[in-house]
Amino acid sequence: MSVNGKPFPSLINVTAEELVVGLESNLFTSVDLVKAYFTRIREVNATLRAVTELNPDALSIAAELDAERANGTSRGPLHGIPLLIKNNIATFDKMTNTAGSFALYGATVPRDATVAAKLRAAGVIILGKSNLSQWANYRSTNTSNGWSAYGGQVTGAYYPNQDPSGSSSGSGVAASIGLCLAALGTETSGSILSPGEVNNLVGIKPTVGLTSRALVVPISERQDTVGPMARTVKDAAYILQAIAGKDPYDNYTSAIPNNGTIPDYVVACNFSGLMGKRIGIPRNVITTQPGDDPVLAAFEAAIKVIKRAGAVIVDNTDITADALDEYLNGNASNIVLGADFVSDLPGEFLSKLTSNPNKVYNLEDVRKFTQTFPPEDYPDRDTGVWDEALALGFNNTDPRFWAAYQTNLATGGIGGILGAITNNSLDALILPTDFAYGLPALVGTPGITVPMGFYPPTANVSLSPPRMDLVNTGPNVPFGITFLGPKWSEASLISFAYAFEQRTMTRNQVQPYLIPRTDLSDVIGAPTNFSYSATFKT
């Protein structure tokens, strides 16, 4: 359908810039966008469980932003564009802030999480909250990616019952099939990069401290970060631009260089971004499993693309043997996460609540609630991760914690990716995404995943342990390549990722098995009383 010869964009592929053109030319409004996205969510959410609730104020916010645009006011390149945010990012509105747990149901916060406030200031419509692996995948030793008591089981859209990875599972699935333009995720170790790759997305894991974590349900202050999940590098860059920056509520953001000045990430989207850059491959980090052949073949093809784009490939820039042994077999990372969580959950979130109806004030309280409230599915899904954290007997103020943290820094740093970059005078490292996120997690460095390929239509189905109830790999399941760099190198990584993306356009090669039917053209002129209930039944 078209109006005055101008076609409506397809919401599964549309970019931020295309939406802005449509809004500026009065082809459609932000209210129309919200209606279309709400309808698309309703069509597929019973199957995919990607969204936990819709923002009941989204339509009125959209109308206000439409009025601003009509008066000649624009808050920026995301003005009037709907995004979803992960349901561990708190908002000061009518939506819940649960991290997927009924322990936090009904709890309220004094203000928006800083990243949510920044989105609103940029003119973004927060469409709703996306489902996630409960507590950002930091509760159970025997649960599944994408499951939460509050939201149910997320599944991916590229194969029936596909493992969506986690913990930003709903954000990945929703962005992949156009339930929003893009979404915010959070990462402690892999929770943006991994669901980014298996949902055929670009995901940016920022340097810890580039984006505020204030009023985001924490795991570890040393590893947690908030970033965008989008269908294109440029859309991810626009969103990162909006949420990055100093925040007095998160002292890690005070380390942003250049007095807190943020580079222009959109300008960094340069087709020639790889020209003359030294790109390393730490081969000994790629510990393959049976069935990885399609990923490895696609990675070798990607290396050739990067080389043809003008980069210098420096192969076998391996991490040290000691770092590899600690990375694969050590326990320091578990100690750091456990001790940080014991401190940070109450210190950075529970103590900030303005109401706390379930009276959970620390991890012991949350564990007790979880083990006694039947919808939390205990003991079928255990609390083993929390049990281990509490069994440490200390928090992140203890010298034993500091020793483990120093081991992390050595493993990911001088012995790991930072040493590989420095010792070989590299601009970045590349790895298949499935092997890329563990080491940068230890040292808080950034990464960006870009679609690289898909398992072939004839691929055998493998199931995800430990529950073996989701499809891990199978026909048409996507996978990605990740560019890794030192702290604060996001602009460079974006330029490399964009140059690769524009030469491959891998995302468009395979379509999801489940795609919403409704598009923008179907909602133009819908009744003004168009509305939906705010929450979904699980």
C-alpha cells in the first residue's frame, strides 16, 4: 500500500532513518507506529513470549510526540520511534520492574533508570518491557534461556521452539521480527552478544561505564552494561548515542574519557572503516564442538570479506596458556559474580525501592521468596547459582574477592584479549560470537556482534542442555561474528562492523519461520479508541 506514491516501509526490515522519513512526510504518525507494533506483538506473543507487558501510556506519549513534530520540534533522530526495553530496566510509570520474578512484582522505584530517562529525552516511545532469562540468567543451574516466572518461556522466531539465548531473550526476538524498531538489552557475560547472534541481530555490548546501570537490576557492578539490539549497525549506533554518557547515579560512568564527551557513533558508520586496520584472530579461544562446521566455514569466509575490505589479518594472535586455562577451568569469575551480586542486589537496587511489597531486602530474602512461591517453579528450577553465591560467605568488600578479581583482570587483560591487542599492535579482534563474550566480560571491554550466517536447511537439530527442551542449533538458526576492542573503542568497532555488514547483508538471506502479518498499512486510520490491556497472561 502507498500514499501519494510513497510506499509504507515493512516493519520487519525498516530502519530508524526510514521511519523518520515517513514521520516527517506525514505518511504515518507515531500513534500509527504504536498501533502497528502493539498489533504485531499480540499476533505472535502467545507463541514467542517475547514481551511481558505493553506500556499503557504509549499511545498518549506517541500523540504528544506527534504534536511536537507538528509544531516543528524534534528531540533528535529517534523522535517518535518505539523501542522495547528489557524487564530488568526500571521505569517510573505504570509498568512493572520484575527481572522476571514475582519477588519484585509491585515494587516501585523513585525515578526511571537513567538509560530509560535518556531514551525518553531523545523522543523514544518506550513501547513495553521484554521478557528475559529470569534475574538475567543468574538464579538457576538447571533452567533454560529465556524463561522467567513472570513472563514464561521465550522462543526464537527462526525455528520452532528455538532457544533464544539469554539473558536479553525477549529483546532479541522482538527486534528480530519487528515487534519494535529495536530494543535495549543488558550484558554481564554474553547476554547481548549471544541473543543478538541467534536472533540475527546487531548487538552492542558497551564498555562497562559507557552506559549507566542506575536502577537496572544488577548482577555485578564490574561486568554489567546496557546496550542496543537492532537489525542494523546504524540503528544500534543511533541508540547507543542516545543512552551513553555520564550519570551521577553510576560512578563507573565518571571514567568516560575526554571529560565525558561521547564520540559520534553514527558518523562512525563508514563503508571504508576496515581499510588499513589490523584485525587479529585468537584461534586458541575457538574451542569447537561437533556441529560447528557451518559456523567455522562462515567465519573463514568472513575473514576473506574483511581482508578484501582493506584490513590486515593477523592470524593466531592467541591468548596465553595460563589465561586460557583459567578461562576454561578456573573459578575466579564465579567468585566475582557471586560476591558482587550479594552486595549489589541490595545496595544498588533493593535499597532504592520506594515500595517493596514482598519485603525482599537482600539475596537471602529473594531466595526464600523464590523457594516458597509456587509460580517461581522451585525446585524444578533450582536456586543453585544463589546458593553458591551465599555459600561464599563474603561479599565484594572481602580480600578474597579482590584476589579473584585480580585473576579476572589478568585472564581477560594482559594474558587475554587486551594483551593480544597490545602485543600485536591490533585495532580489534574477531571471533565467532559464540566464542567471543567470556573474556571481555572479565575486563569490561566492548564488543559488537553482526550477522554472519545460518545453519543450513538440512542441519540436524540439537537441543540445549540441561533441560533439553529448546532447539539449540538446527535449520536456519542464525549465528554471528563479533568485533572486540579495548575500553572505549565503540566508535572504531562500529566502523568495522558497519563495513562488514554493508558488504555481506547476511541478515536478509533467511526469513524467520514466524512473522507477524500486520504492517503499517493495516492500521492507518484505525479508530482513535484503539487500545490494549497492558499485561499478558502467562
